[in-house]
Amino acid sequence: MVDVERMRSRYNRADMKPLTTELEATITRYLQQSLEALPLIGIDVSYIITNLANEILDSSRQDAEENTYAPDQFTLTTSPQSSGDLRRGLGLLQSQISLQLEEALATAGYQLTHPVHITFASDPTLKDGEVRIIAWHSRDPLQLHAQMMDYVEPETSTPPRGAFMIVNGKRHFPLTKRRVSIGRRLDNDLVLDDPHVSREHAELIAVKGFYLLRDLNSKAGTRVNKKLIKEHRLEPGDVLQFASIEIIYGEDPLGPPTETPPYQPSSTPRSPRDDETPLGLKSLRDMDTSVFHDVQFPKD
């Protein structure tokens, strides 16, 4: 857990380097290669990372339970001369850097209310080689925390009939309990073996015939269909992600399949039309194929 307030009390703004060292190292590990691929001119990547780490620390907020929320929206601005050919082919690289920063923040112990998004821009008022990074929150994390504290526990009911999960495409987990705990700790109902999964990561609650998935303030977050969620009503076909573990949610009165059923030919009687070929030509079965026996075909 990142104790930003304690760290700020130990270091003033002029002596920020000791405070950012660990965060800079984490960001460097995840983003350096992608940042070096940006067509920026005359800008050192380490300079970008230092400014990025400082902005994250300045913009992070901590709730009453000492959960530290990092900003999720970033703008990186340079001068037009330093921007180079930044507009061409940036889409994929921009998404990649956004995802990598999100992973870096999770590794560093931060929480997020929304997925990370980075925008690149140019400003003629900036000097060549100068970088300006601004970060902000899509949603006030302290307000979100207050809403969660006021959350009224839903009344549980019977789970959906035939509900199940398929873990990483292999492990079939039937869902029969009204409440299902998910996490790394061994006393969870569904134990996920990944160091980035929190000990108590998430839970399922049966509510009026469906399952409600709730994230329990996990460090890596919980995603449904690639979107970061705090609470989500599950529908068959939803793809859940806990760190590197992917889970598919389904509902079937017969339960999850345990094996692929063997192939069986159709029992429908064969129609005479099955033997027809284009333009009324005879099918091979109606031809005298003995003429082929003595034919010498050329070798390749």
C-alpha cells in the first residue's frame, strides 16, 4: 500500500527525488521501451518518467481506509518541434502505453476508479525539449469510497440455475452458493493462483435470480469484458479478468460440459439428391472406376 501522506511529510517538494525513486523504477520497467518508440525529438525518456512519477504522487488521493488512488487520465504535452511526427500511427502505441501505465500503477500498490488513458498533445508555448504532464481523476475516489461505505448489503437469494465459471479455458467451477468468495487466500471458495490477485479480491452474491460481482478494493482491480468495474450484474458470456486469470461466466441447467461429446453421424435418411453433382454429371460412385487402375499418373 502506498502511504502518500506519510511520504510527503518526510520529503518536501524540493527534495522529491527520494520519494519518487521506487515509483520511477516501476514505471521505467513497464513503459521505457514504449516511450522510446514515440517519435519525440530531443526529449529524454527518463525526463518524461520523472515528471510522470511526480504528477502521480501530487495527484493521488487517499481514503479513510488508507487506500491510495492514482489518477487515471493523463495528458503529455510537448512543443510542436519536439512532437515530431507524433500524429501518425499513434493509436496502437497510445493504447499500449495506457495499459502499461495501468499495470505499473497496480504493481506499485495504487488503485484506480477507471482505466488509464493517456493523451499526447503539443503546445507552442513550451520550449523545445520541455514536457508538461497533467493528471486527474475521472471520478472522485473519495466520493466513491463514501458511497461504498453507505452501501446496503443486498438480500441474497437462490443462485441462477446451472451457473458456472470456466477458469483459463480449462477449470470448470459450478456456482451453487449464495455467496462465492474469490481471491488468492486458500480459504476462498474460488482460489486464484496469481501473485497480483488480492487475498480477498472479489465476491459473487446471488440476488433475485442473478449473480452480482463485486470487487473488494483489490489492488489489480476486476474487469468484465475488459472494463474496470466495482460492481456488475453477470450475464452468460461475460469475460471476467482477475490480474492474468481469465474467467468465462455461463448458465446452463445441465452445468458446464466436462468433455467434448463424440461425433455422431446424422440419423437423417440419405436423400437421392445427395448423389447429384453440378450439371447432372455422374457422381464417382456411379462411374466405372476400374479404368483408373492401369493409368500411370506423372510424379511431382
